[in-house]
Amino acid sequence: MLQIPETGQTTAATDKELYLVYGGKIEDPRGNDFVDPGALEIVGFYTAYDEALQAWRAVSQQHIDEAFVKYRLVRIN
């Protein structure tokens, strides 16, 4: 259980979903191995899947012509 400092209320850690959108240059367009994991672009953290999907689509569309750039959307909890 996590305690929320402002209210003193407790909540289970799994009550909320959390998504991460990140990406960068990859070694092979057919794979998922990033060239420099230390240089990944963190697009953002989202509590709603629809928001994360919208962010992923927007950033992916910006790099549509770059075969060696890939963005991923992952659920992290």
C-alpha cells in the first residue's frame, strides 16, 4: 500500500495504470535494439492508454520517413 502524503489516504500500487512512450535510433528496422539506450527520448508517462497511444502516434508520425527511428508504448505497472 502506498500512502498519499497530502491526504494521508492509502491506495494499492496497482490501482492506476501507467504507460511510458519512448524511442530513438535502432540498429535494424526489423528489430527492437536501440543504438544508444542512454540517448533514448522519453516522450512521457501517461495514466490513460488512450493518451499514451495518441502521444505515440504523434511522435511516430513525425519520424515516419526515418526507418531507423522507432517509438514504443509500454505499460509499466
